[in-house]
Amino acid sequence: MTSLSQKNLMKLAKQSDAKGDTKTAIQNLEEALRDSQPTEIVIELCDLYLKSKQEDQAYALIKEEPDLFSDERIFAEYSKILQANHFLIEALE
């Protein structure tokens, strides 16, 4: 569950990303994750990491999720990250 503060930071991140300011968008989402890690913020941040060619950061963040396979959104993001990192062996498992 996201707090009001986290929702505001997500909104700011989307606005920054729409303006092409990926760095600020990432900073906003990283701040939103300080208290807790709601799935929606993790997915948004992973997308931004991939967009800014920080595939290793996306991988590290997604691996913190407790279950990568039961939530379709998490699994889809995990698959994209594996592909971006060229982790074929792990993707095939």
C-alpha cells in the first residue's frame, strides 16, 4: 500500500519522466522507496533504470521482491530486466 507521500513522489516522477528528466524521476522514486517498497513503485523505478541504461540497478531492485513469479506484473518486469542484462540462463530457468 502506498502512502500519500509516496503517491505524490510517483506523480512527480511521472512528470519529470514526461519532460525527459529521467534522473529526477529516478530520484523521486528512490525517495518513495525509503519507507516501504510497494510493487507499483518498484516496477516504475525498474522501468526508469532500464530507460537510463542502469540495468544492474533494475536487477538488484527486482531481486529484492519476495516472489518474482506469482504476480504477473513483477514477473513481466523481471523478464524484461533479464533480457536487458542478457541473463539468458537465468531467464530460461
